[in-house]
Amino acid sequence: MLTCIKTCLGQLLIEPSCAICKRQLISEADQSGLCQTCQQRLGLAESGVKGNSPLPWRAVSWYSGAMRQLILSLRRTHDLGSLQAICTSLQCDLPQNSLLIPIPGWKAKSRSNPLPELICRCLERPTLQLLQRCRPTVGQHLLNRRQRVSNQSGSFTLKQTSTQSTSHPWTCLPRQQQVWLVDDIVTTGATVMAAHQVLQAYGTSIQGVLCLARTPWEFHPVI
């Protein structure tokens, strides 16, 4: 809500401009906050891209080209204006009764990837930071699919505060609430499946995964 109010006030005080390239927006009908050039360059579609493997997933776009460069930049700059703009396609058809669970990074907090939590803020749905890493993992960039699964297997647990008291919000979720995992990039799905298995063990059904980008199939690591 606060993000939306801030955006509206900004538009009243200054000429609306593209959140990415900062050029003035010509069309007032464009509510995404992005110019047509940037939308095309990032490969953005009105409803994003979707799939069902290894879990149902929704992404803003594919992880390639300009979108890849933008995500890597957002990890450093934490630019909420740009992030809010590209999250529009995820937010539009996300049910109001959704609950978001961000995937925690494997690095120390000071160096960890901030995007999953920031995406949750932009999507403006209730969020619970339930997951934590319970063992060290390594960066997956150079790992094949089988190595990624092994690397992530058993790497998550629920935060201790989530299991010590029956009054914790996690134990009182309405049955009709949709629970979504949130990450910035999904490639083979090894990380989200490891998180899903922990939540499933505690009797929680996951609706799917929300992410900024999905790695195209042709670039998936081989087994």
C-alpha cells in the first residue's frame, strides 16, 4: 500500500517517466511505469510467462539478455521503483488471499541476495519469512542439474520461532489461503523444490513459485 501511495504522489509532482530508462512516458494509459521500448527490450508480456515444472510457476520474463542484466543490477542497487514496475504482471492476477514466503539466500545476511524479500514488498501481499538455511551450500552457476539437486537437498528448515508456539501465525493460516514461494530466478527448480519439501513436511500445500525470471529450457544445466 505504501509503495502505491508513494508512486502516485511522485506522478503528481513530476512528469511520469519510465522506471528503467527514465525517459518521459508518452502514453498516460500505460500503468506499468515502463515505456514500450523497455517492455520490448526486457521481453515483458502483459501476463508474464508461466509453466508447471517442477512446480507451477509464474515469471515476469525469461532470464536472458536485458532481463538478466537488469536482475543482476537490481541485486546491487535495490531499485524499488524499477522492481515495482516489472512486478506488475505478477501482481495483477495474484489473488488477494495469497501468502508469500521468500526464499532466503545461502550467503551471510550482509551479502545475501535481497531480491526475494523486495519482490514480496512490491507484490503487496502478506509475507512470512518462515524459511532459513540449515547447512551451507555453494553457488550453483557452474553446477549441473544433478549437482544442484544434491547441493540444495536438506538445506532448508523452518525458523525456530515458527515451530515453538502453536500461536504462531503459520499454524493459524486459513485453509483457503494460497501460499506462494518467491525467488528472483528459477533455473532447474532445485532450490524451490528443497524449500517446498520442508513446507510440505509440515503439512503445507504450496500453490507455486513466483519469480522475476525463468531460465530458458535450452540454457538449463545438463545432468
